[in-house]
Amino acid sequence: MSTTPTLPAPPTEKADAADLRGFGYEPELRRGIGSYASFAAGFSFVSILTTVFQLFAFGFSFGGPAFFWTWPLVFAGQFMVALNFAELAARYPLSGCIYQWSRRLAGATVGWFAGWVMIIAQIATVAAAAIALQVVLPQIWSGFQLVGDDPSLTSTSGATNAVILGSILITVTTIINVIGVRLMAIVNSTGVTLEIIGVVAVVGLLLFHAERGPGVVFDTGGTGTGLSYVGPFLVSALMAAYVVVGFDSAGELSEETRDPRHTAPRTILRALAAAGIGGGLMLLVALMAAPSLTDGRLATEGLPYVLTSRLGDTGGRILLIDVAIAVAVCTLAIQTAGSRMIFSMARDGVLPFSATLSKVPARTGTPVVPAIVVGVGAIAVLLVNIGQAALFTAITSVCIVMLYIAYALVTIPLLARRLKGWPDGEAGLATERGGRLFALGRFGIVVNVLAVVYGIGMILNLGWPRQEVYDPAGTHWYLHYFSLLFVGGAVLVGALVYLRFRARTRSLHLTLPLAETA
């Protein structure tokens, strides 16, 4: 029986396995992800249909139509981060990439905390993504409002119903992840294709129904002028910051991707570019087509209001069904990325119950227990929100702060290494597999500096204890400082866990310098 790979040209699966062994790991995960599925992993995590629909009202309520400009600013900053990630993905094609990259750049301790923060962030983000079903499903059919009659997330019944719908979705995505990466890739790729079609349809149809020109994006909506607008503008940037994350998911699935050294860098950048262009156009045409900018409905109902009012109930609901599909695949992609992060750290023996968490059944070739852990953890986060509408924005905000911190634990050490001459040995890596690997070359330091400055600025902006973001009703003092308390608690718990496993970490030689671990 022939063992010739089905791919038309090298690198073969055997070569990918040999490449992974060069990092000291035996191939356990099943390589079933091609170029489009890799792109879909990154695009579905960003999921502009999910997150733009979920947070458009938030951004508009603070910044008015001019909040549009937060989108290109955040996109430009994140693209600097993505360029650095693409270079790292070419050199270190490993699951749990944020953890793996950070520890190779800065050592075991920094790498461990990067991974730990990323795990917490991904679990919280799964919950935050699943919440978006509440923004969509009750507007498709009132029967989806299982509790009470007010679907708004700011109401007690809406918040409780969001927990129920979100928990059902997470249960389904957990089952898909447990079955195997092949099913996950098929579902994810199909969902992303439908999402892209939906984005094109939304942009085209709303543009056809435009009531005003693109100059609307210079209208602050009465939220301030000049320097007085800076504060509302920075708060409204939370919307764009929440959307434009997760493009590193293609790197998280490197060990399940064919030819990851070449595939992952391309798909990281393509996923972010596609999301940036599509999301920006959606924001623009929504502002141009909105029936009114002053009746208050854009600030409370957001994009679903624009769709149903302009396209009618039938047309609007068809597109909302597509949004619901996007929410589902977004939740699936985030959970998949989180499970790979847990698996990668457990494989190195640096998490509690590592032996169990690192097991990969030969039949499925996918880490089952980590997927369940992420699912259970995300549902637990949701359950905290029962009847607590004020917590939704707080959790959405804090999970993005955590993601930005994890990214910074890669970009800052990377900049330090660049200043010492990184990357070393680039020439050999560029040609050994056929075709040059992605590299920033002489632009590396400049791009890296921009990524670090942007990342630190956004961490401060998103984590700043603003009452209007974390506790708009002014009823719970702890919500006002929710980001600081949550991040501080996560780091404290992480420190206790890390101290318990530090000796084992050292015994596994996770502090080897970059040149020895490459």
C-alpha cells in the first residue's frame, strides 16, 4: 500500500513530524488543517460579525459616529503585533504559541505567566463570545427569550437568558472539540465562509440603503469636541480592541497544520487583514444607513436595529441567522485555542494535573480534557452573571486586558532579544524547507517598538478603573476596580501555582537560551 502523501509537494507530514521532534516533542496531535482552515481559525476568533454586532452599541454610546476612527487605529497597532507574531510562527511552529514563544525569548518564568494569563483570558473570552447569542437570537425569534420578556443585556432577565443560551452553545462547542480537530476544522471553515458571505451582504445591502455620506465619521454625536472628546474616544476604543484579537489562533494550531512554518505566518496576517477591512466597512455603512443617529436606538440596540429597520424583518433576520452562526464558530475557535494552550503547558509538566491534561487519545488526535476544562471554566464564568447585568461589560473588558498583557509578554521580550541581535541563524531556517520563511529583516526593531508602545498604551486604556465602563450604575464599588482586581487575582493565583511547579520546570530545562531551543 502506498504511503505517498496526498499533498502535491513537500513538506510532507513526515517532514513536519521531524521538525516538531527538533523541538523535543513527539507528534501527538493530528495534522488535518490546511491553509484555508488555518486562516479560518484566526478569522473566526476575531469574528467581526460576532463582536461588531455585540459591541457596536457600546462604542457608539461613548464616542458617537466618530468612534469609527478607533477601528483603523487599533487595527494598525494590532497589525504591528501580528507582524511580530508571524515571524515567531515561522521559527517556532508549536501549539500554545504565546507560552512557547515567550519562554524561548525570556525564560521559564515569563513564559509560564504568559501562558497562564492567556489561559485565563481565553476562558473568559469564550464566555464573552457566547454572550453575544443574546444580542442576536431573541431578535430572530422571541421564543429564544427563555427567561422574562426583556432581551437587553442590561436587564436582569436578559442577563439570565444570556447565561442559558451561552451555556448551551459552549456545551455544543465542547462536544465538537472532543470529537476531533477534523470536525472542528470543517465546522469552523464552513462557518467562516458563511460569515464572509454575510459581511459582504451586510456591507452591500446597507450601502444601498445609505442615508448619509461617509463624512458622518467626523461627527462626535455631541459627546465632546477637541480635547474634551479624547476621554469618550478612548473609552469607545474598547469596542475595536475587543474585536481585533485572536489572530494568533493560526499559531496555536501549528502542530495540527500542514507546513506550519510557511502556512501559519501567512494566515495570521491574512486573517487580521480580512477582519480589519471587513469590520471597518461594516462600521462605515452602518453609520451611513442608520435611520437615525440621535434617537438613542444605535446606542442601545446597535447593528441589529440597523439591519431590521433597513432590510425589513425577513431580510434582517436572515442576516442575523448568519451572525448567530458566526457567534457559534467564534466560540468554537476560542475554545480550541484555549485547549491547545493548556495542552502545551501540561505537556511540559508545569500545570496541575499535567499528566491528565496532556493526554491525547490516538483515535481523535486532539486534547480532550483541556477542551472540557475550557468549556466548564467558561460556563462557570457565565453562571456568575446570572441576574447580574453589570458584570457583562466588566468581563468583556477584563478578558481583553488579559489578552493584551499576554501579547505584551511576547512583544517586550522579543524587542529585548532583537536589541541583542535576534534572530540568529535566520539564513539556515530560511531555506531548509524550501522557500524563504517570513522575516521582518531590518524593519524588525521598528515594527517591534511600535507593537510594544501600542500594547502598553492599550493595556493602560482598557484596564483603567472607569466607572462608566465597569460600573455604569454606580452600585458596586468592586466593579469599578474590576479589571485591577481580576488581573491581580489571576496573577496571584498564578504565582502560587507556579511556585508549586517551579522545580519541575527547571528539571525540564525550560530555561534554555533561545539558540539552544530553536
